[in-house]
Amino acid sequence: MDASSNSETSQDTLYDDIKSFFDSAPPLKDGPDIRGVAGSRIVCVTSGGTTVPLERRCVRYIDNFSSGHRGAASTEYFLKAGYSVIFLNRRGTCQPFCRSLPQDPLLECFEVSKELNVQVRQSHSEVVKRAIGEHCTAVEEGLLLKIPFTTIFEYLQILQLIGMSMKDHGRRAMFYLAAAVSDFYVPWQSMVEHKIQSASGPLDMRLVQAPKMLSVLRKNWAPTAFCISFKLETDSEILLAKADMALKRYNMHAVVANELLTRKEEVIVVTSNEKISVHRGKTEAEADADVESPLIKLLVEKHSAYIGDSDS
Ligand code: PMT
């Protein structure tokens, strides 16, 4: 068998795996409607981790780590840069404009007066005003659409729908895939209905490999969009090699490489001809106090060059 037929076979296997994933997935309750999203440049930011349910009436699940901070912060910087954002986010994770609020905003930011009126505490009034103001403006102007997911089934079905509806935006569309997506899952048809009983002894369960959708996103769903994926590792020795591999294998325009412990301080943007290290500012006061600030600036420049290439 020659190299080209080998790669055709693995391509066929991938398409079979993808088909069986979608065929077996429980249908979405509501499909997303992105028609209301305005603006000439549009980015889909994915954020948070997907879960893998172990039972149909789910009591137990496997989770993928992600606080959602990267996605929420990046969304704010994309909005500042003039993009419309579809924020595909894990329910309960960090949300745009909420990063400077305390852990429990309702209980910590508000108080009840003697007349039983609810009011914002003086100490929090500036952050609350800013968060609500910026969030409302973005939503009301059709610049921010938030779509929640929990399971890998929901995430990948919604990503496919968004991908296909972004086709019309051509090169002005971008995917920024910061979500931590499960690599293994239990197919719906082989999943038990009821809570697994611990009295039955040790749990012996087979997980199937989740198909990587990055190549179909690039090839079929949104072939002209600018696509950025992420590579997370805990071992710095293998990080760049893995990012390079993902760049080539999935034909991404850039891969953002990050290490778990230093992900808030530094990321490395890997493209076909460079590796650019991006750092956050040293002090809170600096404009690039979040690493997402210089990161989004760099990616917006690269996206502009990509759009420009097609104009010339
Ligand atoms: O949310 P925070 O706490 O701020 O942390 C941010 C982050 C560390 C989660 C983020 O910066 C990050 O690195 N996200 C990607 C983590 C990840 O799952 O990496 P991966 O090597 O497993 O996957 C690489 C890429 O393939 C990802 O873009 C993912 O969306 C995609 N993927 C993964 C599995 C799968 N079955 N299909 C996919 O398409």
C-alpha cells in the first residue's frame, strides 16, 4: 500500500468515527441561532471543559479541566478589537466581564437597606457598573452571543452548526478553540440508562476515542475561516513538538501552546514559520496585565494579514 492510499484509509476511518459519533449523539434540545450576530469580523471562542457522561440519566461523569478564564478574557479583548463573538462556553465556568467581580457576586456585591431595597455596596459599585454596562452593550448591539454546553455531545454538535453557519463570513470568520475537549467518551448507544450500582463491584468500562473534529472543521465545515487551536501539556519538553504536530496534522493557521502551571503568564504562538512567545505585563496597571491582551492583538494582526491576502 502506498503513502497516499494509507492516508486515504485513515481519512476514511476518521469520517466513519465522526459519523458514528454524530449518529449516536442524543439530539440537541435547541440548536443555536447565530443569525442575530452583527459585525463584519466574527470569532467563535470555545471555553471550558466538556464532560463525558457515564450514565444516560447522568449521576457520574468524567470532566476535563478548564476554569474558562482564557475564553472569557479573550472574548473581552476580541470585542475591544471590533469583533463579534460567539462564546461557546461550559455552563458554570468563567464569563466575560465577570472576572473582576468577587466569587459570589450576588451575596458579596449587594446589600439590603433598612427600607428593604436591594442596592449595590459602595465598595463594589464601580466594578458592578462596568461589568453590567459592558456586558449589556455587547449583547444588545448583537456583538456577543453566549451559547452554553456541558457534554462532549452538545459541544461538538453545536460547534458543527456554528462552523457551517459561519461559512458565509468567508475569511472574516475565526475559530479560537480554547475549550478542553474530552479525548475519550462512552457512545450513547452503549451507555447504561440508570445510575451504575457500586454493589456490583469494581467498575470496568470501555471508553472510545473521541474523533478530533479539527480537520473536518478546517476542510468541510468552515474551510475559509481562520483557525486557531490550543495545545495544553504539563511537560514543557514535549509542548512545542506537540503543537507543531497539531499545526500540520489539522492544518491550523496557528496553535497556541501553553503549559498548565504557567498558562496565565506565557503562551507560545506556533505558526508554519515562527514561534512567538507572548507574555503578560509585569504589573496590574499595565495594559497587557492579562496574557490574553497581547495574545489577541497578535492573532488579530495575523487574521488581518490572512484577510488581506485574499483581497490582493
Ligand atoms: O480555562 P483556563 O483555566 O483559563 O485554561 C485554559 C486552557 C489551558 C484550558 C486553554 O488554554 C487550552 O489549552 N485549551 C485546550 C486544552 C486541550 O484540551 O488541549 P488538547 O491537547 O487536549 O486538544 C488540542 C485541541 O484539539 C484543542 O483546541 C481542542 O479544542 C481540540 N480537540 C480536542 C479533543 C477532541 N476530541 N477534539 C478536538 O477538537
